[in-house]
Amino acid sequence: MRPPLDRRDFLKRSAGAASLFAAGNMAPPVHARGSATIKIGLIGCGGRGTGAAANCVASAPGVELVAMGDLFPDRLKESFDTLSKELGAAFQVAPERAFSGFDAYAQVIASDVDLVLLATPPHFRPLHLEAAVRAKKHVFMEKPVATDPTGVRSVLASSQLAKEHGLAIVAGTQRRHQASYLETMRRIHDGAIGAIVAGQCWWNQGGLWGRMREPGWSDMEWQVRNWLYFTWLSGDHICEQHIHNLDVMNWALRAHPLQATGMGGREVRTGPEYGNIYDHFSIEYEYPGGVLIQSSCRQIANTAGRVAERVVGTGGVADPNGTIQGAHAFRFDADAQPCDPYVQEHADLIASIRAGTPLNEGAQVAESTLTAIMGRMSTYTGKTVTWEQALNSTLDLAPPAYDFGELAIEPVAVPGVTKLT
């Protein structure tokens, strides 16, 4: 049985994988310019990871999946079987390049890959990104990219290192690659609605999947398998899901918020199977110039759904997903979307690698992640939280060790009682 890993051990292993290059034990990183085959490795073989691998292969010719890794052997096998059927000749994962366990990520990175896809629960993203960048691999990483400020700072540092190494980082904020958003946002930035004075964004929906605990599962195994419902793993749904809408608001305003004041709670999902997250949030974000953005998100069954953004300007109102009302009215032609945005984000990534002009969205998505975390911190504590407080916070949600043992569940946050770290 492997000894337990703590966060420091993870970083040591990450640095160890990178040091193989310096020792001459591995080929230098391949940037796969031109028409060269791009070999990808998948880290995190759940539904989103499996989908991301298929999206990446579909995005451009000459892309092959050659390595896979997941914490759980059963998830690895399920994804392996699915992708081996779906990808045809692009599936080149030999059994010896299919890894499981807490160090599976390091083994995938140490394989002969050019690009890694990071799709584990969000808590692990900073650790995996640092390991990939140190090993000089291009990266696609799902959102959010951290669950606490400590992780955000790590992502910012890794993104800067990637820039210095000429590596690409593209995030799973697919609206940034969606034609309707791109065209509408271009018009907003060109002044189609005048100066932005306010806005709203929503991700209100019913419930999501959950995993009931099974006999024989340790605390750690159950929490990771049921990761949506534990703040240390998902960041709560404001971070894991609502980040899409918050990212659009940062994009529209070309800024991050200065402070957040939030409220929310755990009204319906109160059973132990729902871990320690909330089921609703309402946040007021203040951006530069006194612009106020009202944000709300909810995951409660049998409630009205709304997933959208709205930006109000001095000369009009815009839905960034394709509509402008006012003197410069506009409606996006839905038939003009050339590609599924889940595929397009990979197409843009691959094209940038082959052109030698790598995209780097690391800092951008780190700021959007911190926007969500800042709203959560305010809601959990009942305090107004500034950007500087959030960015410099010592809050670190990492568990004491990474092993299949006991892991106490942190209590549900109580506004006015829970302290701001």
C-alpha cells in the first residue's frame, strides 16, 4: 500500500516528473507545429473528461489519445472502453499507459504526450497544472481551476511559467470560443450599448447527480466520488458551475470585481449525501466605476430554470449570447455557429499549438475562478469581501493527506459565525 500523500508530496512528485527532462531521461517536449500528430493524455476519466477527450480528437486531424489516468480503476476502465469504441484509430492507449491511483496524473504526464487534458474534480487542478507545465506539456483544463485562494495563486504562477515556456493553456470556459458570444461581445466592446452601467447573470436549475455511499468506501473515496457536494473538491456550485456566467461578466467588463457581498444557504439539500455545500447564492459584485452586477445561482429540484447573462449600457441592453437591443440592435444568426463550442475550444487550442502562437487562458480563468470563490467567501461568512482579501487569503481547503482513509466533513458554513480566513 502506498503511503499517504499530502499537498507537499504532490508538489514534490510534480517537480520530479519535470526533472526527468533535465536528467535526459525523456525526450524534450514536442510542440507539434505544422501537421505533426499531437498526442494527448487524459487525467480524470469521468463524464466530462471522457467528453473532453472525444471533443479534442474531433477538433482537428492528427490528434491521438495515447495515455489515460484516473483515481479509480473502474472509472478508468469505463472511459477506456467508451473511448476505444468512439475514437477509432485515434485511440492509441496501450494498457501500460492506463493508470489509476493518486499518482496517475504524474504517470500520464511522464508518458510520451504533447498535451494533457485536466478533468479531475477541481481541487486537484492546481497540482496537476503545475506538474504539466513543469514537464513542458500543453494543457487543456476544465473549469473551475481551483477551490480556494491558495490554489488560484498556484494557477496564476503556473500560467506565467507556461507563458515563459511557450506553452498553451486553454480552459473549459467554452463561451469564450462560441461564435454567438464572440460576435456579440465584439459589438459590446465596440460601444454598441454604450458604457456598461449594470448587469445580471444566472445559473438557476434543478438538482444534479449524486453518489450515495456504498459499503467499503472510505471517507475519502466517498467524498471524491460524490465530489460535487464538498467545498474542498468542487468549490460549491457557485464555483463549479456558475463560473461560466461570472466569466462572461468579467469578459464584458474587461475587469474583475472589486468586492462582493453575498447571501445564500442550504434550504432544501440538507441530507448528509449533500455534503457541506449550499443550494442557493445571491451575490452583488461591484466592478470598477461603481458598476454593480447581480449574480444568482440555485440547484433545487422542481424550481424554475434560468441560465443566462444580461448587460445594461447607457445606449442599450445585451444578452451576450447573441442579442442587442437599442440603437445598434443585433441578433446573431444561429446557423452561423460553425462548430460546437465544446469542440471549438479544442480546435482553437490545437491551431495555436501548430501555429507556434500558443493561447494562454490561465490567468483569465484563474480570475474568474477567484470571482466565484470571493462570492462564496462572502456568502459563507456574511461579510463583504474585497478582491485583495480573497486573492491574499490563506484559506487552503486541502485535506491532511491524500489516501483512502478517514476524512472528516467540514461543518456547513454559517453566516455571521464562520470566520473569514
